[in-house]
Amino acid sequence: MLLVGAGNHLFKTVKIIEKHKIIYKTKADLILKTLGYLKYNAINVGEYDLGFGISYLKEKQKELDLPFISANLADQTGALFFPASKMFVVNKIKIGIIGVIKRRLKKSKIPGGKLLHVLNPIKVVKHKAIDLRKKGAKLVIVLTDMGEMKSRILTKKEIPVDLIISSSRRNRVSLPTIQNKKVIVHLNRYGENVGCLKVTYLGKNLPKRQIIPGGAAALIHGFLFRNTVVPLGHLVKDEGEIAKWVDAFEKKYPYAR
């Protein structure tokens, strides 16, 4: 199993006013501590993770050994702040994961935003996907905050990806979208939902239908995708150490959202 995040985990805005900075930072610290504790495999950086600037994320990456990725978030020289991609082997299948942030950021509202440079996500994904294929990736996944409609640009026929996981502003359905034989799934930003996508490699043993009746499922390139989205709320309880951390935070900041 791989644990991944599409981006926009931390804040509801990129411009944090002074009186809210302590509570926002404490909450972001808690979220990142939790992601580290759960041993996430890849975390894409979204615009709404930049409320305290890139320096905050670099600091937390070092402190918590967080697997941030971003193939197109760079400084003014074009140097990337984080690794562009990661490769994993699950059940003898090589899986490549690429992270990209949307092209237009609210740089004037992001601390140090004027020093950020965003490379063209389409060109970057195409280049990295080809590179991962050459390295033997059977399945190529893109994590992005580009949203429901713009993420469809990544389904162009010449871009060799299989699955796009998007941090969408509003997730309406858990049913995967299929375009040009590529699958797109969406989650709400802010960590309001958790998705479980089960991917089974069937090879040539495939039925003719692309959509499987009776569930959020799709067949693409020899893979069976089954998607479930779980809205998080008070009925979904935290467990173990995480529950203790959340309880302490809520007692200190009872009106935090």
C-alpha cells in the first residue's frame, strides 16, 4: 500500500493574517507530524500548503523526514525545491509518482512568493513520465492541485501517465473520470476526505467494458481501479498517538477549523 497526498493539506488561504498565525502554524505542524507518523510515501506541494512560505516546508521536511515532491516548483534559477518524482515497487510492479503544482500562484500573498518560479506543469509531467517509463514504471501517477477541470489537460494522448489524483476544490463524486484512457480521481482540499484507490494489475485478462457496474471502478491499460472517498468528520475517530495530539490541539484551540 502507498500513502500519497495530492496537495493543499495545510491551509484554507495563502495569506494568513497576523492574529491567526499561531493557531494556523500549530495546526499545520500537527498535520505534518501526522503525515510523518503515518509514513506517507509521497506528498505533493499545493498552493494552499505555502501559507508560511517554502522555507517552512523545507524546515518541516528536514525535521520530520517528509517525502515532499514537486516537479515544477522552483526558485528563480529553475532549481527545484523538492524531488520531482519517486519510484516504488509494489508486488513486483514499478510505480512512478510525479508531483506538480498549478501554474498560476498568488505569489503576492505567499511569504517569499516573488522568489518562486513555476515551470509548465504539462511539459514537466510529459518529460518526467517518459523518464519514469524508461526506468521501468508500469504505472505512472500524477499528484496535483490543478483541480477538476485543469487536471484534464494532463490526459493528452502524448503524455504517458495512467492515473491523476487531484486536490479538487469541491469533490462531487468518487467515480473516476476517464479521458484518453487515463483515470482522474479527486479529493477535497483541506484534508476533508480520505480516498482509498485499489489498483489491481490484470494484464491481458480483461473484460471488454471500461466501466465496471456496481461501483466506482474503471479498467485502463491492464489495471483495475476501484475508488472510494470517505468524508472525514466527528464520526471518524482518530486512533492511538494521533488521537492524543488532536485532543490536545482541540482543547487548546476549541474553535479552530
